[in-house]
Amino acid sequence: MTDQEYMDRAEALLKAVEQACDRINETTDADIDNQRVGGMVTLVFRNGSQIVINLQKPLHEVWMASRSGGYHYRFDGSAWMDTKGAGEFFAHLSREASAQAGMALDFSS
């Protein structure tokens, strides 16, 4: 993957996260505050916990940090997959956000 292909796909991922937060806030009472600064999106939950998603341009990865730990994702040609087998990015984000929000939340691309 070229640097430009990585940036296009990574930016699309961050935009999808932001749009999912907007949709979740409109359809639930989760009240997720999403803040974007450059290549990083921070999700802040009502209980003060956070999930941070940021781009790692030199590695062509996307990193996610949540209460349960840190995760690295690479695009495999069809999806962003965890480099250590934790699964697809959006499914994993849904599980982590649900745990931190205390309610079922669905993030999808």
C-alpha cells in the first residue's frame, strides 16, 4: 500500500468513527463526545473514560487505546484487522465502546 492509499483509507476510517458517534448520539442516550485533532479521534464517555484512535503513518497502522488496552490495526485489503488477532476494527470498537458506555453500541464502517 502506498502512503497515499494508507492516508485515504485511514482518513475514511476516522470519518466513519465520527459519523457513527453522531448516529449513536442521535439514536441513543450514550452521549459520546468525539473530538478530532489531526489524525486522532478521542471518544469521551459519560463516565469520563476514553477511547483514543490515532493514525500511525510510518507504520501504515491505526492504533486504538481503550480501558482494556492498546491495539494496532493494518488494512488487509478489505478491512482493518488487529495485528495480534483481536479481530476487525469496527467490531472491536463496538465491544470496547459498549463496555465503557454501559450499553450496547454499534460502530460500523
